[in-house]
Amino acid sequence: MNQNLLHTPEGVRDIYGKEYAGKLKLEELIHGRLKSFGYQDIQTPSFEFFDVFSREIGTTPSKELYKFFDKEGNTLALRPDFTPSMARCAAKYFMEETFPIRFCYLGNTFTNTSSLQGKLCEVTQMGAELIGDDSVEADAEMIAMLIECLKSTGLSQFQVTIGQADYFRGLCEAAGLSKETELALRENVSGKNIFGVEDLLKQQHIGEEYREAFLKITELFGSVEVLHKAEGLVLSTRSLRAVERLKQLYERLTIYGVQQFISFDFGMLSKYHYYTGVTFRAYTYGVGDAIVKGGRYDNLLKTFGKDAPAVGFVVVLDDLMTALASQKITLPIQERHAILVYEAGAFEEALARANKLREDGVCAELMFKDGRKAKEEYQELAERRGCGVEYFGMDD
């Protein structure tokens, strides 16, 4: 037999047993919180037409997509990101809806990243989208809800960092930067590369006043006091509105009582260019990347024919599981399990017992006694699985 067939490709893995039970519990806990806020379940396909995730829409770069063709020759792609799928779905089924729409969902995303990055190519995400509400209260609901989701899992040490896409774009507009320069600058600012920012601006002969403002962006992170510092650097009306929006958002989050989890970072710029306003990420110990990513995308639905504002987030469940394990947080899995071992002639008695246990909510596993195995071996099996064992038709 080809031993390579036993292994998974780079970037994907098997999950089973207690780990998978923990993942299912995690999904249950987060889903319960999303439902409690009035979000309705929706399921979209694992793959879509390639154009749903195209560069024009501002999503994942083409080289990071898993692409293939259908029999008609259409280019398809495994979804790397749920948000464009949610936008397409809302436009298709709720084109005339004028009331807010609340979606929640669960599924896997697929990104063809380099194995050198140490990231999984297939991850499970659970998220929510609020479509048709452009208010600051909608932003606050999203952030407060994600905090409640994380707290429901037992996580207590985490931080939600909030940014504002329009603050950076406002400065770029005021400085008269080209689209190409803006994209290059975005990468340097996001990476806190102040030397790269300075070199790029000098090459473009940007004025001293604007150079200082861009360089200061990389330092604008921390508590709510950062908002006042950012306001002092404002050189455009668009950026000023962005700061004012964050002030209003913080007030609403204070009403929710979650301000202790909040910080700000004006240099936090997403690779997803469809974000138009507030963006946010959640971080915790034991994981090198954000466990939650989200933001406002008021123009994305126009691509699919529906002019509606929207805001949403996704929880990366695989990273959240890693964080919980690193912090030694145990999920409340209370599954009761029993192994019922029977010999020939005792099947009816064992089955009756199994049926009774199942009615009482116990997982009952029937197992015919293998003559080559001693009772002690079944006892060891039960101990490994953390359950009880009962014998039928066997002498003590």
C-alpha cells in the first residue's frame, strides 16, 4: 500500500475524538450567543463563481485561491472568505428588503497559503452579518456580540482592537496619493514599517505635513485616549468623521459595559479592501494571529446590485481552540458514554440495557466480546475513553 495515502496534504489536517467534541461544543456555545441576538442561520456553497472573490471586489488575491473549472468551462473558486458570499446571497434573496437582515453561519474557508507561513489552508469559521443598518449602534452590536461569544467559551483574557479604514483613506485623498501608492503605503503602515513609509512618501515627494501624519499613524494605538491624538493629526474631513464615529462607538460600547476589552489602532489596515469604516480584530494569548476579524463594508453589496450598508465578523474556530488549549481552558463537555460488552446469547439483554441508557441520554456502545481479548482490555479501553463498561453473558 502507498503510505503517502495515509497523510493529508500540506495545510489541512484530521480532527477527531475529544478534540472534535471540543470543537463541536465551541460551535454550540458561539451559535447560542449569535441566536440570542436575533441572527438567523444561513448556508452558502463551499465554492462560487471566481468573480465573487475577484480583485475588483477587494477580497483574497487570485494566487491564494483554489481555482478549478466546471464542465461548462466556468472558473470556480473555493470560498476564501464568507463576506462576499453573504453579500451575494443578500442581494439575490433580499433585493427589495428594507428592514435590517441578520445572518449567522458556519463553514470552512480555503486559502492557498505557503506552507512556510505555518497556517492551515482550510479553517472553520463562524460569523455574523448585519445588513441594511449603517448606524453606529449596529457597529456596537457587532463588537459587543463578539465579546459575548468569546466570553461564552470561557475566554476572559482577550482584547478587541478597533481601527477605521476611512481615517487612512482620508489622509491618502488629502495628500493626493495614487491608488498604487496607497496600496503600497497600506502594506507598510499595517506592518508598522515606519522606514518603509518614510521612504515611499519621500519618493512620491509628499509634503512634510502629510509625511508626519502618515508616520504618526503607526503610533496611534492604545486606549481611548488615542482618539484625541488622532484628531489632532486630521488633515481631511473624511478622517475627522472617522474619528468622530469611533468616539460615538466607544460611547455605545460603554453602555454595553464591554469597554475593558476595547483598544484602538489606526494602523490596523485589512488586506480586504472592501472595508469602508470601522474594522476590528480580537487577540488573545497562545495564538499569533487574530481569532476574530470583522468590519463595516457599506459598498460591497452594490457589486451584486443591492445598495445596502453592512457590518460583520468571523470567529476563526481553529485558532480559538488553540488559544483555549494554550490557556488551559476546558470546554464544558458533559457527554455520558458507556461500553456494553456482550457474549453470544446475551445480545437481547445488552440491547435492552443500551436502549434504556439511550433514553436517559447516555451514549451506549454495543460491543461483541472478542474471544482473543480479556475483560481487562475492555476496561483499559473504557478508561482511555473516560467512560464506564458493563458486561453481559460473561462470568465475573
